[in-house]
Amino acid sequence: MIKTLRSKIIFGSQLIQNMGLRYLTFRLSHELKRKIGILEVSHPTRKSSPVGWDLEKWRKNVPVFLVGNLQAAGKYQKNDFTQLEERIKKYLGGEVRMFNHSFEKLPATNPWLTHLKTGFQFQSDVHWSKIKDLDDKQGDIKYVWEKSRFTYLLEIIRYDYLAKTDHSAFVFDEIDSWINANPVNQGPNWVCSQEISLRVFNWLFALHFYKNSEHLTSSRWEKIQHVLYWSLHHVYHQINFSRIAVRNNHAITETLFLALSSILLPQFEESKIWSVKGRRFFEQEIAYQIYEDGTFLQFSMNYHRVVIQLLTFGINLTELYGQPFSQKVYAKAYASLNFLYRCMNHEDGFLPNYGNNDGALFFPFSDCHYRDYRPALHALHFTLTGSNLIVDSLENQDSWKEEAFWLCHNKKVSYHKFSVLTNELGTFRFDDGGYYLHKDVQTFTFLRCGNHKDRPHQCDNLHLDIWVDGENILKDAGSYTYNAPVETLDFFSGNKGHNILSINSENQMLRGGRFIWIYWTQRESVTIDETQDFWIFKGRIKAYGQIGENIMIERIVKKDKNQAHWTIEDSVINSPDKSLLSQHWNGLDRTKYQIVSQDEEGKPLTATLNTTFFSEFYGNKTEQNQISFCNYSSKIITLIFKI
């Protein structure tokens, strides 16, 4: 972490070099506006009611939505929805599903503002700009935001459709309760524009599905419409923060909300102007954030899925109105689809647990496991090709095809038609994002060797993931949480949580804050060669700028095409004198796989066995094995093979 004056000067220099003056000046300006109260003026708490539509006018003129005529569609049936029914009982009983994993009981009083882990009570009479989103005393604010996303409403809608029941009274009671506890622009649930955007998306699913419910009264509608307007107002007047200071999936979510506002909320006159700007911003963000090869600037599989779902949602909705996005958006969507599809394990739909992962699944329209990407990929594939996603295993296909029903059933016209993706074996290169894959009948080898023109979030360059017979035998440790002691953050986002080489127990980059690294790693070169029997990857990166100049790490991975056998040779170029090299391997089961190592002279190295952690779900960690090989040398050579 940055402590000394000299370190702070270096940090500032690196920040300007990496992020640019535009970023730095905007952050300083935004912080000044926050401190002197300008944000309180642009996001008022004393507000007039917008000029909208009364309930009957809205019902008569309600725009077509993705769930608008589901009852008439009748295209999807599911006879066994026992799992869904069990979850519905928990929602009705006051529980919330945290980060698409475990259920937690919320307190009966103040459930929208109470932190589940720390018990901290947020105030609802404090302007959002005065509330910290990272604070050790209050705890990780995501624990407060999770229920306020209202993704659980989609599960209730699914259940009511399948079981032919009606829980609209509960749904509108929940929305009512939230509005009463969260005055406009006050409290923690108004801090993040992405959370606001997602909440509105999910409320709109409910409003359209239950639009004729007797429990949607005129008084309720007026309260809801009031919050819808000020939510849109908030996002529009805060959009540059996401576009300049954050520029990731947040910006894509928020600009999509603005782009769709004239479709979703036509009763508000401002939506005509805001949607034009939002559409331009959204198309700019997609063009920039998704690289030409379909990889994503956040270098995160889960956040890439967030973008996939947003693209499916946005493309289908705009096509319904004959207002399709630009061809560039479609091309980037298809490229993204192709990349994630190539990274997918076809047995269960899982991808490497690579990159930041906060448990996000915006639209849970299936009973599939949280890490199963088939529902999202199939829905976008159907949107772009008109055909089902091709996977090796058809197990649970009714479940992973359900998302496409909810998001795509109204699709009638294809504005841009793409080829059906087919599962293939061999080598796949994604040079823009720095991903290199090799697939054969039995194994999947995944490597990252990337450049960073955009902010890296984890020390994971040259990370190696290995899958055998559908099992992830060498894995990324995950993220766990974004608000934790430095030691915990350093394991999950630093070197030790990845299958890479360390020098003197340092990280590849120097941490400058919870989400900031300096001395970014950069790819120097990549070559891939193949012989009849071997696939050979050779990648070199520049790293460890904080401990020396021009230090480079080279990793050579030699995969036997005929068996589950890998040779990994790591070496350091321009290493500081007397440097201790450490290779870390996470998750390997030594009852199934043998791992041995040696130095450059052929001297065997002794394995150090540690118990570390694996985080499959945000906020949850389980123990796993970690094997390390250490030596004062310039090279470590390791063999991994199935017993």
C-alpha cells in the first residue's frame, strides 16, 4: 500500500500515466463537488412530482415490454419447479438470497438499511453523496444493496407464470416498503447509479407482468412513478462518473437505462432527450469496452456475463420498437458470445473463475447454478442467430433455455443475422484481451498473457487454469469480497490466489488502493507452436516494476496432446540478485494428480503444502489446497499429470 511521501509521488505519476489526466481531473472535481455540496443541489431531496400518466392511462398506453404478452405466448412449460417453489417460500418469509448463493434472514425492522453482517444501521435522512461505499465500521455496502436490486422479483414472476399463482400483493408490498424506507436521493440505496438502474429494470418487469393486478392501485402507482422519474433523473445527472471515473459494466448498465428510457418510461418528457444521449453513450461504451476479439476490458468472466445479459435485454427491447442499435453493437455482442463460448466447459456451463466476481446475475431466469453460463449465452445466441446454443451435454437443457424464453419470446425480426457457433477443439487466440486456450477431447488449458491499456484488477497475468474431464483441477481462487483487510485482499486479488510465479513474495503489481494497482503488467510476446504430440505456449510479460526495472517473467507451457500431462517452465529475466522464486498452484487434488518440480539444474524442489481459500460465491470462502515450490534461482520447471 502507498505510505511514504515518495511512494505517494510515484503513485500520482503512475496514476496519470495509466489513467490519464481526464480521469484524474474528473475525480478531483467530483470529490470537490461532493464535499462542498454541489451534488446535493444536482440531486435534490426536496423534489416536485413529475408530470406523468395516471394509472389508467399507463395501462391503456403501456409500451410493449419483454413480458408484456407472456400469458398469451404460452411457449414455455415446466412441470417440476420444486426448487423454485422452495426459494419462493423463503422470499415470502423475509429471507434474501445473497449473491446468488445462500439465504439470509433479514431483520423485521429496517430491513432495507441494515447490514446483514455488521448490523450497521444506515440512515435514510442523509444525502447519498455523504455516504461511504467502503468503510470498515459499516461493512461492505453490497450486503445492503443486494436485496434492493429486486432480482428476486424475477423469480416470483417466473413462479407465478409456471404455477399459475398470483403474488402481486407481496410484490407491490415490497416495492411500497422500499419506497417508504428510501426517500429519493437519501440513504445507501441511492449511492450507486448502477444499482438504481437495475432496480428500475426489475421493477418494470413486475409492473408489466402484474399491470392489471388489483394490488397496483392509483396511489401506489403515483408513488412508484415518482421514484421511477427521480431514478432516471439521478442516473442522467451522474452518468459522467461512470463513463469517466469508473468505465466498466456500471457505465454499460446506466447508459443502457438512459438509452431505453423513452421506450420504458415514455410518460416523462425528458426521456426523449435523455434517451438520445444515452443511446449514443451506450454504443460508445460497447465499442470501447468490448475489444475487437470479444474480450472485455474488466478481464472478468462474471462481469462479462453481466454485459451479455444487458445486451440481450437491450437488443430485444429495441428491436421490438424497430429501433435496433448500430451494427457495431451487434458485432461486439457476437464477438463476446464467441469468446465466452470458447471458454465454457460444456459439461456444466462453467467458465474459469477468473477476474473480479461480486456475485452478480442481473436476470436470474433459470434454476441453473450461478456459475452456469449457458442460460445467458444461449439467450444471446438465440437473439443473434435465431438458433439454439450447441453444447456437448444436453442435461438440464430445459432449464438453461428458459432465459431465452423470457427475454426473446417476442422476437420477430432479425436485423443482423450471425452464424451459429459450433463447439470446436484446438487452439483459440484472443490477442486483444490476452487469452490463449487449447481444447482437446479430455482437457481444457486456459492462459492469460495480456497487455493493459485499461485498468487491471488482479495480479493474474500468466495465470494458468486447467480442466480435465470437465473438472477444474487448477483454478483461480476467486474474489471473496471487495471490503476486507489488506491481507485478505492480497490473497484473492494478488499473486497467491493465482497459479503464477512470485518474486520475493511480492505481487506482480503494487497495490495503490482497494481497486487500484500501479506498475501495470504488460505482455512482451506470445508464441504458440504445435507438433504432432505437443501444444506449446510461450508467453513473456513485464512485471514487478516496484522492485526493479525491466523485470520479465516468461512462462512456457507444454501440453501433451495424447494425455493429461503439462510441463510448466517459469523463468525470470533481469531478476534482482538473490531473489526467491515461488510458484503457486491452487486447488490441485494430489490423490488424483501428481505434481513435481525442479530448478534449472534438474535439482528436485520440495513442495510446500498450505491450506488456503477458494471463493466461488461473493462473501463465501472454503478451504482448498495450495502447493508451492520455492527456490533461489532464475527458473522453476514443474510437471503436472494425472495419476
